[in-house]
Amino acid sequence: MSRELNRLVTAAVVSQSFCELLLHNPSEAITVGYDSEAFLLTAEEQDMVISIQAVRLQEFLMKLLDLTQSGSESKR
């Protein structure tokens, strides 16, 4: 997983309000950022994050890991 995706997940871990935003409106979460910090995601990473539908952060992370692992395998 990229550094920027790690930053996104870390923000969701430390902030309940950012976590809720990420789970319910990931596009806005990426746009707004966290604590005045922007996330510099690639277009592919943004698409992955926006495509995830999850109720809990743990579920979001599992789906994100699956997507990032399948993406890196297809590039080999």
C-alpha cells in the first residue's frame, strides 16, 4: 500500500469524524483531507477508495488491501 493510502487510513484511525466521512463519502474525504493535510492519491488510488463500500473501518481496510494487492499483482 502506498504512503498516501497509509496516511488516509491513519487519519481514519485517529479521527472518528474523518472515519465516518471516509466511510460515507470517500470522495469528499479525499477532497477535504484531514487536519489541513491533503492526500496526494493517484487517480487509480482515488478510484479504489471511492469504489469501496464499507460500514466499518476494518471492512474498508480489508477491501482496500485486496484492491491494492490485486492491482500490484496485475502489474507484474
